[in-house]
Amino acid sequence: MDTLLPLDQMSRADKSRAIDVLWNEFQPNKETMDSPEWHLTALKETQKRYEDGLEIPMDLDEAEHQLRTRLNP
């Protein structure tokens, strides 16, 4: 089934609602959703970098700001 959303025509609020609807569809089945193997590997690598002082935690707003700055210089 091909369902395409007119993302370029949707407001931020509409996109946010669409994300919420999709996320809520996954919630009842979260026990049956297995993470891929690379997720655990990535988490372990990040934990090691954190323990070595190479990862500095930041709040979500700061992370979003940094990503937007990198993607839209």
C-alpha cells in the first residue's frame, strides 16, 4: 500500500499530529518490535565514549539547535 502525505503542503502542526498518529500505532505492539542488533552496539559505543569523557550530555533543545545549525548553515 502506497500512502503518500503531502509533506510540502502540511503545516508543522499537521506533521506533528501525523507523527503522533504513527507513533501511537506502534505502541500497542511494542513488545513485538525488536530493535536491530546495531542499536545495542551503538548504545554500548556511546556509553563507552561517555565513560571516557568523550560524550557530553545535552538537553534536547540544544541538540536540535546544533543539528539545525549543521544542516542549514
